[in-house]
Amino acid sequence: ILIIIETIRLFIRPLALGVRLTANLTAGHLLIQLTSTAVLALLPTIITLSILTIIILLLLTILELAVAIIQAYVFVLLISLYLQENT
């Protein structure tokens, strides 16, 4: 029974890593989508607040790019550790 449990663990770890990666990237995209919707809603009424929101949107885009780079690094690092452990 221990062999079955270890085999399941080998398949679950990379799958859980992929789910975590997807959730982190999706959260950033949703935040950018909500902010851009706020820009479109505020543009006709309050121009100064809309410009401030556009600046925040640009900063969020830079942050999302940094998060994507870090997530890719962590993904490759953990996959290589998982493969070293199992070979």
C-alpha cells in the first residue's frame, strides 16, 4: 500500500504546483481587469481620478510581469527538485 501512496504523491505534487501557479497568475489578471474597468467607468466623469487609476494600472502591469517571472522561476526550481528526488 505504501507504493500506491508514494505513486499518488509523485503525481499530485506537480499538479498542486500547477494549480498554485494558475491561481497566482489568474488573481493578477483579475485585478488588472477590475482596474481597467474602473478606468473606463471613471473616464467620462472624473478625469483626474481616471489618470491616477491609469497610473495604478501601469504599476499593476509591472507588478504582474514581476510576479510572472518569479512564478516561472519557482515552478522550474520546484519541478527540478521533484525530479531530482525521484530519480
